[in-house]
Amino acid sequence: MLKKFNYLWVLVVATPLVACAGNPDSGQAQACRDGLSVAYDELDAAEAQGFGGGVDYTKAASLLAAAKIQAEFEKYPNCIDKVARARAYIVSSKGG
């Protein structure tokens, strides 16, 4: 009887925790994916306009690579932060 109770207890406690952990359908996950897509488009446009060799461009590219890794590990707040910082560097790389 005690074993059954322990298994039930683990199920009751662990199920909500698993459901909350890194839900790929969450708003943060979507914001991360959308941000990465937009930022990579902006990075490509900056490169096409001849701004691809600067320090700010390189920082932006590095941040986007790191954000992509954060997304893979479902660290969406970190991804969103890195995307925002990368986009600021992209604007800066174009002299804006």
C-alpha cells in the first residue's frame, strides 16, 4: 500500500512540473522563434547592404547563434534577451 501511495504522490507532484517546463507552445517560445527569424532577416539585409564586416555585425551574429542554442535548450527568456541585444547591434552596425 505504501508503494502505491508513493507512486501516486510522485505522479501528482511531478506531472504539473513537467507540463510547465519549457512548453514549446508558450508565448515565450513563439517570441523566441519569431525574434530569431526577424533578426536573421535583418542580419542578412545588413550584410547585403555591405555592413557585414564590422564589429557590431559580428557581435549580432554571435548573439543570434547563442540565442538559437538557448532556444534548443528551451531557455526562452535568455533567447529573447539575446535576440533583442543582437537586433540593437544590427541597427548599430548600419550606423543607425
